[in-house]
Amino acid sequence: MTGHMIDDAAARLRAAIPAPPELLLTLGSGLDGVADAVTDPIDVPVEDVPGLAASTVAGHAGVLRFGHLEGRAVMVQRGRVHLYEGHAVADVVAVVRIAAALGASGCILTNAAGGLDPSMTPGDVMVIADQINLTGTSLTADLLPDDLPFVDMAAAYDAQWRAAACATSIGPREGVYVGVRGPAFETPAEVAMLRSLGADAVGMSTVLEAIAARAAGLRVLGISSITNVHGPGVPTSHEEVLRAADAAAANVTRLLLEVLRD
Ligand code: HPA
């Protein structure tokens, strides 16, 4: 999406909502229920927004929901799109760029992720301390602000938000998220490699959106629901991922409401 298309999409949305969002909240696999906590919801199907791509994955409805969480105006992305569906990087980061064009100052990226640390349990929630982009791709200059072809990622995940998220009553852990392209879940050799790189959880989203968000000057909070934990002889299934994320959704909702309250 060119900058012009982003502006067109933002203009279309501005006409549909009473006030611009302060925050973008992107919901990962199995975390769609978090959107139920939004008050005064206004739903805009992604088909109605020029240039936005719809996700093809089960459990990813393509809707932008505008409303409030703890009194803050939010824009919730239900159904992000992924590289593994064949979508381009431009499509993956479009909603983040639109949120920035609407004047949002922050972005909360949630996802389902596989645990690499054997001490993890499915259902755990991990606050993202930092990321590794192993998707094999990244943003190109046409997707970045004209004045910022290089993006500082030295402190990509906002320190204050991380601390607030870690202090919530659900007692999350904190760790490094590695983003891969998918769609295959990791082999044992890849799990060993990702651990040796310093990653604590692996997933197929978030890292490109975080780069787009930082390029646009948005504060970023990242939350992973750990849906499966990699270990010797442990298979990984999409059904298991959705089931565990569903169970974690209530905890993720609580964490977000507590962070936004302060
Ligand atoms: N690997 C990659 N992506 C994932 C996983 C995983 O184990 N679980 C949920 N998303």
C-alpha cells in the first residue's frame, strides 16, 4: 500500500467513527474474545476499507472494531494477515500504518506463540521484551515514512508498558519473541537453533508490525499467549494452538485492562 492508499483508508475510517483511536490493538490467533471487552463497538469489515487484505485463516475474522477499553479510544484489528497466507509485507503492516495515520500513539500486538523455554506451560502469557526478525523479509523504504528509511529498534518494546504489563495480577513472564514466516511449525533442530539465538517464544507474526509501528513513532507493547511448548517428541497442531489461546484469552484481556487502567 502506498502512502496515498493509507491516507485514503484512514479517511474512509475517519468518516465511520466518532473519534480517532489512541491505540491499535491487534489480536492474535485464539485471542479474538479480547474484542468482547470493547465498549461502544463500531465494526468496520476490512472489505469496506480500500486496500486492506482479508485473512484466510480460521479464527481470524476480518474486522476493525472501534470503541473503548478502560476509557481509552481503541481500534482493534480482528484478523491480522500473515506472510504464510501469501500476503505481501505491505498487507501485513497496513493496519499499523493506518492506525498511525489516524493519529494513534501506541500499538499493542498480541499473538499465539510456541514456547522454546522448557519451563513454560501452555496457557502462560509472555510480555515481549525484544524481538528477532527471522521471517526472511522486512519492510522496504516505500512502506516507511519518507524521512525515516532506517528504523531504530534498540528499544522497540516500550520499557514503561513492559514494566506495567509485568506488574499485572496475572504474573506474566517476559522474554524474547522470534518471528518466523511459517507455515511449518519448527523442527527440533530449528527449536535448538532458536533457543541458542536467545529466543524464548516463536510465532508467525508481530515482528514486521513492530518495525512499522516504531517507524511511525508508536509505542509498542507485545503480548504472547504460549499455546504449545516445544520439547523432545512433542508434536504441534493448529487445533491445540487455538484451544490453548482460547484459554489464555481471559488472562490476556485482564492484563490489557490492567495496563490500560494505569
Ligand atoms: N511455532 C510458530 N508459531 C506458532 C507456534 C509455534 O510453535 N505456536 C503458535 N504459533
